[in-house]
Amino acid sequence: NSTPPSIIPSVQLSVMSILNVISTKSRGSSLLLQCKEIKPMTVAVLVNKETMTDSIALETLGLLKNLTYYDEESRIAFLKQKGFLLGLMGLANRHSLSIKSKQRLSAVIRNVATCAECRTMLVRQPSVVGALVSLMVLEPYDEADCKSSDFRTLRRNLMTILVSMAADSESAILLIFHGNGILLNILKRFLTDESDSIIRKKAACALRLLAHDSSTPLLIHDADLMHALSDAALLDNSQE
């Protein structure tokens, strides 16, 4: 209590940096997850708007990315941890957060979305899908971001998340109708205009998963979508 408030962020940064380094190996992550305080402590840092800086976000999200990568049980446990999703969505909508931090944030959600139980919980949260949309429409902040691999990785992660979510037929309907079809418009744009062939391929995969017995009647009447798919099949310079 006697510690000056101005010092607290630097202490948090040091602690989260140490934990992030430890978590980079599976053994380190396993040992950290055995500590019952690690989940609530990490989430407490995540939701603390007063001390959150981009540097702290970078280390905290790096830690979460590693802890949710190596262990499926930890994905479910973190998702059920009070404040976890709220903290992630708050950072996703934070304009001052760097592209690198948002790329790590997308990796955390990507890891969590690999679990079927977690996917169902995520897609039924409009705030989560809305945050994903805000990240998908994000443009590079400057020329350095344009040349950085972080922005490309961010979009690849987002497409991987969408592919995971679209695998479930009930979730696919929710995704199609979200925001009056904004996700379909984004996928069409990525399929047509994105320079990265991997992102275009993932967009095509997501669209394929969104098309099933109950949704096809909705999609077939979208003329722009049909043109985008035709052009991708006939004109795309990537064989994939």
C-alpha cells in the first residue's frame, strides 16, 4: 500500500515479462498452470485499465498465448475465469494498442477457439464477434506496420478463428447474421482484394464452412458473393 502508484506499472511489466519468458516452453507453462494464483492474477492485470500500457499488454498477452497453447484444459479454465473475456475485448477495442499487441491478442483467441466447448461459448457472445470484426477491418497504423509481419499474422489468426467458429452449423448462422452480414462482406473483400494468398485461402475456407443446408438459400442470393467466388475460382493466381 505504501508503494507510489507511479511505480506499479513498472512492477507489473517486470513480473509479466518474467512469466512470459518462463511460459515460452511447455515445461514452464505446465509449472505455471500448477500455481492456482496464476489465472486470477493474470486476468487481474488484464482488466486493470489504470495500469495497462502497451508494454504490459504485450507481455501479458504473450503469457496468455503460451498458457493457452500447450494445454486444452487451461483454455476452458481461462474462458470461465471472471473478467477474462471482458479484458480481452477491452484490449481488442483499444485504439492505442499496437499492432504487435493485437496480433498476440488474436493468437490468444485463436488458441481458445481450437477447443469445441470454447468455440460454442465464444460465438454466442456478440461482444466477441464484434471485437473480431473491429480487428478484421483494422488498417495498418503507419508504413512500418504495412511492412511488418505482425499485421499479416493478425489477419491470418483472425481468419483461423473464423474458420474454427464456422465449423459448427448453429454458429455459422449466428456469424452470417451478425451485424447485418458484415462478416460476409469482410470475407468477400478478403477473398477479392487481400494480397496474402493464405488469408484469401482461409477466407474461402470460412465461406465454405458457412454454406450448409440451412444457410445456402441465404448465400445463393448474394450476387456479390457469387461473383467473388467465381473470380477466386477462375482468376486467382494462387493454385490453392
